[in-house]
Amino acid sequence: MSVTVTIKVRRELVELADKMISYGLARSRSHAFNIMIEKGLKEVLGEVEYWDNVYKKVEELKKQGFKLRHGGLSRILEEDRGR
């Protein structure tokens, strides 16, 4: 059973929640904060850092002229999320 509560958090935590959503690790901010609470901030920071690195490496490959087939990156990222 879910209960709504209102809390104030540091801006960095909201930014972390937004990154979790953009990487597909959470469906919403509420979901992201629940994951942070359940897993702990340290583990969540590690996951987000991992995905930050993945996206940076993809951008480096694009700059080097590598072409990704349509849907190829999505498939790779989905497989990696299951790790």
C-alpha cells in the first residue's frame, strides 16, 4: 500500500532521480526515490555512474565516425540493464 508524503531533498538527489528516469532505471521520481531508499544511495550512485560512462563512450564512438544500426544501441543497453 502506497502512502503519499511530502519531503524536501537536496537538488543533487532530484538530479540523480531525473538521470535514473532518463536511463530507464526508474519510471518516475517517486519510483527513483523508492529505489534510492530500498537499495541505498551508494548503490544507486554506482549504477548511474555506470550509465553515465556508457553514454559518454557512445558519444565518443559517434565522434569517431562509428555508426550504430537503428535499434542496436537500445538492444545493447537493455541487455546491459539486466546485469
